[in-house]
Amino acid sequence: MFNFLNFFRFNRNIKQYMSALDALGDHDLTATDIVTLKEPLRGILSNAIRTGRVRTAVFAKDLDLSQDGGKRLADALVKKGLFRYVDGTVYEVRASGKTYGHEKPQTVQLWAKLDDKKKGKP
């Protein structure tokens, strides 16, 4: 019974972390993206950026994930450009220097309409 509860908790956590990353879009993660994440993922990733390397076992333990869940999340972060695979248990970490606008398209359209009105366009 205890193993089932751990399995359920680990899977719930990995799904939450993966959906948070998916919500950020398809671009490489930036420091701004990391700040928008919820704890404990935000703190763990901020610390990983400062140290420059992360071990899968420590990463999984800190996020209360199974070893497999930690590896899956780390692999997702490789696809997001935050981690770079070094060997079986180590990833290098770096945040992208690029910046991306996080505005919603409706907001951009509203500002364009206001600019058009200011310029006298109908």
C-alpha cells in the first residue's frame, strides 16, 4: 500500500511540473520563465542555474520525484534549452540569454488599436 501512495505522489508531481513547463511555450527557457514557476520547482531550478550542474538523483529527491520522474523532467528541460546532457546522471545548466514577450495576443492587438487611434486612423 505504501508503494502505491508513493507512486501516486510521484506521478502527480511530475504531471504538475511538466504542465507548468508546457505552459511556458516552445521557446528556450529564460530566467524570467523560471521566476514565473511555482515552488519548489522555481527554487530548485534557480539553484541549479547558480551551481551550473545538476545530478539526477539529487534533482529527483529535491522535487520529491522518483528517479525515473527526475530523469523525465530533466530530459524535458533539455528540450527547453535549460539543461544539457553530460552523462548518465549529470546535466549542465544554463539559462537562455534571449528574452521573449509574454504578452497575450489580445493585449498586443489592443495596443495596436490605441496606436492607430492616436495616429488618426479609423
